[in-house]
Amino acid sequence: MPRHAPHLTEKAVKAARYDGSRKIHKLTDGQTPGLHLVLKPSGRKIWRLRYQYAGKPKSLTLGDYGDAADELDLKKARAAAASARKLLQEGTDPSQDRKDKEAVRRKKADQIAGLDTFRAVAIEWFEKVHRHQVVAAHAGRNLRRFEMHLFPALGGKPIAKITSSQLLTALHDVQEAGHLETAHRLRTLAGQVFRYAIVTSRAERNVAADLQGVLRKTETKHYAAITDPVELAGLLRAIDGHAGQPATKAALQLAPLLFMRPGELRTLTWDLVSLPAGELDYRPSKGGQPMVTPLPRQAIEILQALYALTGPDGYVFPSMRGKGRPLSDNTLNAALRSLGYEKGKMTTHGFRAVARTILVEGLDIPAEWVEMQLGHAVKDALGRAYNRTSFLKQRREMLQRWADYLDTLRDRVVAMQAKSVG
């Protein structure tokens, strides 16, 4: 292998193709320090510059190879690399310089287009609608998805002039980068933004709807869950013996009883809990309607004990870092792993599948009662959504029967094990 890479030529660059022999295929230009051409399986060729700033390795995308006005041939790529190197000599990070200039350009574009850019409408939709429909962590992830993948390509464009082809190009870039599920989520989120633009008279059609079925299909993911009664009893006993923080233990004990989404459980606040009435009043995170959840006796006892520690206001399950924040995303699953239940065996979200399976298939509970309690959209025979107190009496009886079943299951397995030992 030669000590130094050879100087690239325009002819060699033009003829270069991804050969499939390695995950990242690139050509290095021996004439220009750090400059290389990345060859993609799709045929795309991208100029990138590797450099160090403040002692850290960094990379700057200079542009696509080509002879169009917005593309770079070898000569232009070397010139762009030289400009970046000059900034480094002046003490400026080329990547940050580009971000700063892009921010100025976007601001001017937004001023020209008024409030009708994709970015402006998306942020307005986020602030007025989306962040009130889902838990804060989920809303934050979706905003970051916009900022990383859609705003750079579409943010400054008037939303009424964005075409389905432009949106597809942005989504294909995400898909080609190996983030297929993110691409599908972004198509759904973009569709919600376009629908919001339509009802606020800033667009006439939802171009995201044109892309139905265009992206590659994702594999359906199922959360790990234990549905075998004997194994489930062992898990319940392990949770009761958890020696961690009281809030973490209480959340783990409530997870199988109420089978809420983990994010809904973690971020529950005391103002939504009425212990005298034995009820929770909350909005399911995935766009569900506000719902009254009856509390079985066992859940009330757990919450009464916790109230003395974390009540009367703020989060029911505060983080160890203070009452100003809830338990983190990973806390409950990490607690399960500490009890010997790895991610592939059981997750906090898996308690929903446990309840759904056993209640319907084992205890013959009507599926619509369970689906309502799961926070899923449930409609009557005429297609109308049930309201927040629908099946309240039935769900109260169901949850108490479920809690009693779990107690009986736990005790029966203990007795069975004691008998076998004897």
C-alpha cells in the first residue's frame, strides 16, 4: 500500500463507481489534505473534507460531484477545501461557519416568505398542537427529527410550493442512511404539518399523502413480554423485592396493574390523581382523548404509600435528581434488567401486551374494554369515538379483577413452589 494517496484526476473521478467491496468506499486526493470523494451505492458521489479543530476530528461535506451549477468537479472541490483550510488558519471552524451562514440565509428566507415556510408552519403546529398531544420526551424527539432531516432541505421553502418529489428526496436521504423507521415517522409528521397548513389556509394539499407506500416497508417490532403465568408470577415477586428507589419500585408495581404506556406512567403528576375517588385523569400520549382510569385497591395502596414521599404536587415518580423532573426513559427498563430480565425477555412497555393477551384470551374480557384502557382509539358501531368515561364501570371491575388475578397468581406460584420443596 503506498505511503501517500495518488493525486486524483478529473477522468478518474468521473469514472469512479461504488464497487460494493466495503461499507464505505472513498477516493482520497493526495494533492489536497483531508479531501476525499465518497462513493454511494446509489451512484451519488460526495466531496468531504476531514480536518481537526480544537484537537477533535471533524468532517465537512463540500457538495456533490458533477458539472452542474450547484455541483463540484475536482477543481471546484479543491478550491472549496482550500477555503475551508483558510478558515481553520484564521481560527474558525468551517462547519460552524457554514451553520452560521445557513442560519442567516434561513432567517432571510423566512422573512421573505413571511409565516408560510415549512419550518415556520411546522414549529407553529408543534407549539399549538403536537406538544400538547404527546409526552414531552416524545415531542422533543419529533422536533429533533424535523431539525435534523427535514428543515435543512425544506425548512426555508414556502410550504404551499413544496412538491411530493422534494419531500420524497429528503425522506430517501434518511432511508439511504439506514434510518428507515425514522423516514416513515417523518412522512407521517410531515403529513400532519401539511394538514395543519391546509386548515390554516397556507397550503392547498397534503403532498405527504402522495408518498403512501413509496418508502420501503419497516419490520413490525414487538415489545418483549412475558405471558406465561408462572414466569409472570416470578416477575411480580421480583418487582416486590426490588431494593431500589421507592419511586422506581412503585412505578414497576403499577406498570402491570394499569398497563399505561411507560411515558404516561413516568410523567404522571399528582394533580391527575384522586385517591379518594380512586381514579386517574389523563390524556393518552398517542393522540388519545382525555380518559378517566379507575384505580384498583392494590394501586391505591401503592400510591398512598408513595404520596407520603413524593406528594402532594409535582411528579408522582420524580427523578433522583429532584422533583422537577420525572424518572428517565431508561430507569424502569434498567430496573428490570437489574432484576435479571434483559431487554429481549421483558420491557416496561411489555406489560401492555401481557394485560391485552391474558385479559382477552385468558379471562374473556371484552376486547373493547381492554383497548379503551390501553388508550387506543375505540369506536362504536356508527364509527363514533367513545368518550372519556366510556365503560368506566366495566373498566373499574376489569382492573380490580385483573389486580386480584395478579395477586392470586403470585400467591399460587409461591404455594406451588413451597409444596414442591416440601
